[in-house]
Amino acid sequence: MTLADMAQDATVAEEDVLRANLYDLLSALLANPPQRVLIDRVADLEGDDGDLGRAVKALARVARATTEQAAEREFSRLFIGVARGELLPYASYYMTGFLNEKPLALLRNDMTRLGIERAPNVFEPEDNIASLCEMMAGLILGRFAEAPVGLSAQKDFFSAHIAPWAGHFFADLEAAKGSVFYAPVGAIGRAFIEIEREAFRMGA
């Protein structure tokens, strides 16, 4: 199975569907401890010999040896902990050193402008990495409006809310003491953010 097999949308270009699939995958892995069905899905992924492809293959290899219980324990160590997890996956924290700061307020303004509503059962600040990846996928596929937003609007959102910090977060996740299953997730995120950054720069 490749990322192209995970979802299809006839109204969106194939390369953009692939981008959205990867954002959705990162969101699913980072929002909650992965259940067995997601671990099995990841275990079937294939990658090429580029940096991103090698990271995808590494994640698939680790997933094949990971139990749902082990993934849940690792997720808890990394993101929850007793007082706090090893990592704080929030834009405000990475950009200011504190939670619930100006980056979150700016994100909420853009969410309102773009028609993105916070889910009623979500209580975390909206600037966590899982939510931001979900938002990027939604913008690409048109989940928040009648049609997908253009590349210019995607670039604006990415540049404001993801580019300044997500690469650092994913590098920290890759190197975190508690990362086993999540180390290749970090490698995927780090490589993908750099690909997105360069693609938006070239398209400017």
C-alpha cells in the first residue's frame, strides 16, 4: 500500500491528494494513541529511496513489530506524562516558550476567516500539531468550504502556523528519549515539512 491508496478525491490533483493524505496520516498518529487498525494500515505502507520514502519504510517496519499497548504507552510518555509529556506539540510553546500565546490567537483568527470550526469534543488548544495537520489536509481537499483553497492560501496558512516551528518539533520527536514507534513519525514529519517549504518557495 502506498500513500496514494489511502484516499482519493477526483476534484483534487493527484499530487495534492498525496499531500493531504500525508497530513491526515500525521494528524491521526499525533492526535491520539494509534489503535490496531491504524498501526496495521501504517505497517502496509511503502516508500521510495528519498528521505521521506525511507522514513515511511522505517515507520512501516517498526509498526509491524509494535503492539497497540506499546504504542499507547509511548504516546503517553511523549505527550501526556504524569505532569507533562516529554514534548509539548504546540505552536505557541515552540514559538514563544509558553502555551496559549499570540500564535494561538492568530490561528483562531485565521480559522474563523477560513470557516474552520473547533470540534466540540476537542479540548486541547487548536495550535497543536495534530490539529494543524488536519487543517492543512482540509484546506487542500476543500473540507471547510465548497472547494479546496488555492495554493496561495495554503502557503499563507502553512507559513504562518506550521513552517516556523513544525520542523523543529518533528526533529525533537525523532530524537526524543521515549521515541521508538514515533521516531520515524518524526522523520516523516521533518522531511515532509521541508518538502512543503521548498515547494511553496518554488511556487511563489
